[in-house]
Amino acid sequence: MKPLQKNLTLFAVLAALVGVAHDIRAEQPLGNFGAWDAFTEREGKNLICYMASEATKARGNYNKRGITYMIVTHRPAEKSTNVISIEAGYTYKKDSEVEIIIGKDSTKLFVAGSTAFAYDSKTDDALVKAMIRGAGMTVKGTSLRDTETTDTYSLKGFTAAYKAISAACKV
């Protein structure tokens, strides 16, 4: 799988997802850290730092699916850190939940269109801590057409990428 730095289509999606579609200054790669890539961008005067990884394995009984990836974002000007978002590559089933499994722990996220988010910042923080300790992560979701999917993410390099975005955004 190509590093995110080489996937221009994914950059456009990432930019839209982190809300930098207007008044954007080009992303500045902080580096590739194992399975994770880290970046900074500016929205106006505000610095945004984020890291992203594509799923290493995507399973489900589907014919066509877009790219599936996870992002962790810091927006220090908004006092927002550790915001986790998961892009499914399809529209989630309305009112369903996504399950993230790291080790023996499981966490539920709510869905909005094709993206899943934690219910609150406390959950985001707990997930980041679990990802720092973990080696791998599984994400389970259900599409609008009731297709169940299971995506696997490597957490190799997560801690280094997280330290890079945290240092860049001074959080």
C-alpha cells in the first residue's frame, strides 16, 4: 500500500474531512511513521495537525468500496485535541454504530454519513491511549445496504506520528 503522501485523491478527502477546504495552505508532511503519516496545515492563521493511516485489510461482502482510513486531529486554536474520525469508504447504515477493538477493549462510535466519530472527547482520549499501547486495531461497521465490514489497522508508528503532531501543535 502506498504511503498517504503519494495518494493525491486521499489528500483531497483528508483536507475536506479536517475542514480545510477553503483558505487552505498546502499540507506540510511531518513524516511517515510506520503505517501512519503525519501532517500540518493552516486554516487561516490556525494550525491543524493530523495523522492518518489506511486500513491494512478491508473485509466484507461488497462489490465496490472507497478508501477506508483513520485520522487523529489536533486543532489547538479551538482547544480540540485527539479527535478521531474513521472514513468507511461507503455510507454507514443510519443510526448504526462502529465498533473499534484494540486488544480486549471495545469502543462504540457514532456515524454521520461515511464517517464515524467518538461520542465525546473523553472517548477520543481513551482511544488514543489504547492505540499508543496497542499493536493493531479492528474496526467493524455496517453499510447503508446492511453489508458488515471489518477493517484492520496497524498501529506500528502510531506513537511516533502522535508525538510528531503533538509537538508541531504544541499540545
